[in-house]
Amino acid sequence: MKIKINFGNILRQGINSFLDFFGLQLINKSIRYAEDGLHTIHNHDFLKDTHFNDTLNYVSSVVAGDPNIFRYRIYIAIKLAEYAKTLTLNFCECGVGDGVISLSILKYFHNKEYDMPNLWLFDTFSGIEESIVPAEEIKYWGVSVLEKKKQYKKIYGTDFDKVREQFAKFPNRTTFIKGPIPETFSTKLINDMKSEEPISFLHIDMNNSVPEVAAFKTLVPFVAPGGIVLLDDYAYCGYEFQKDAIDTVCSEMKLPIPVSLPTGQGLFIKPNILV
């Protein structure tokens, strides 16, 4: 009689017994998230959430790029916005692109029957403003500004009229400010923003340091204590120049630096101090 021995099972049982002794367990590594530079075996059941998937499907159908390539970043933005709405309903985005983040938030809020936020949306709607990128940053990139703009054009394909048309479908107040930051931060605009309730959710995604620093310095004073500033590129591989610039301005403003997230984003929560 032949006896078949499954050495794989014996090995697994041995490993499990060893781990059990220390109160540990073997994890099924076939269940994992692996996208956009993030690979994790930890919980990501938001991918099964009906409201989230409906939001993603909707946004995929109306923007030029494919938001599915950074689903985790969209999820984080939505959930932070969901928290922020408990503070105020005054949101702001600097670097709108084709509208993926703000449209995702609006669609998700609409699906959940939440009160809709007011939006201040800043963008050149023509890509990175060449005149304000410092030579040191261009050297860090290793490519020209024009080449950088071409790379982003493939992803976003921004068209201002089409973007504005998508936001008009939602029952909320949206104010578009077209042009480069900090040029668009006029005295009148800043006074208009000051007259509103504090900002509770600020998303910054402009892919270069000068406007991101200007947005942070100018707008963080209007953010409510406990409010969210989410920086899309802060911890992303290849964007260290921007991270260093934001860290420097936080130090100058005597604020804690943002938390680096494994998605490549940076999370800053406004402390209850004067800035």
C-alpha cells in the first residue's frame, strides 16, 4: 500500500502551530490591494461598498482620465470629506483637473442624501503654469515644464467648459476661479472667502511647489480647527521637492507637518491654534 504524504499541508500545519504558540496567525496573502504604488493585505472592503462603486462608475463616465487607477486616494478623500461636513459645508480644491476628487465627493454625498457642500474650485485649466516653476524644481524633475504638462494631459485632458458642465449637474453652489495660484488670490476673492463659514475640507493637488505652498499659506488660516487639508502628492514617489516645500512652510507657520499616507497623500489636520 502506497502512502501519499502532502508535505505542503504538513509544512502549513507546522507553521500555524508555531504561530499559534505566539498568538499569531497565517494571513491569506491572495486577498490584497495592489494599485497606484500601494500593495497591502490589510482591510480594503470599501471596494465592495455600493455607494463608493456607484460613485466611481459615475465619475469614470464623465471625466477624461481613469479614476480607477487611484481608487484608494479617492476613498480617502471621500471619507475625510464625510468627516469634514460635520464641521462646516465649505470645501475648497486647488488643482481641480478634470474634477475627479470634487465630483466623487459630490456624487457620494448625493447618493447618501447628505447636505451638499459649497465648493471653491481653483485651477488654471491649462496645466502647470510655466512662469512660476523654479529652476531647482525643473532640475529635480529632469524634464521641462512643457514635457511635464504633456504627461498630465494624457491623464486628465482638462477642458474647462466640460468640467464646469459636470459640476452644474449637482444642487450646490460651486465657484470656479480660473488661473494660476497665487495670482488668483486677489484681495476681493480672499475677502469673499473670509465672509463665508470656515473651510472644513481643503484638497491641494497642483503638481508643483509654488502654488501648493501659496495655497497652504493663504488658505490654512481660513480652515476650521479640526478641519482637513489633504495634499495629493505630498508623500508620492518622485514628488519630494513638493513635500520639502510644504514641510518648510509648516515650520515657518509653527504648524505640525502633514502625516505621510501610504497612498502617497499627505494629511494635515488643523490644530486649534492661531495661524
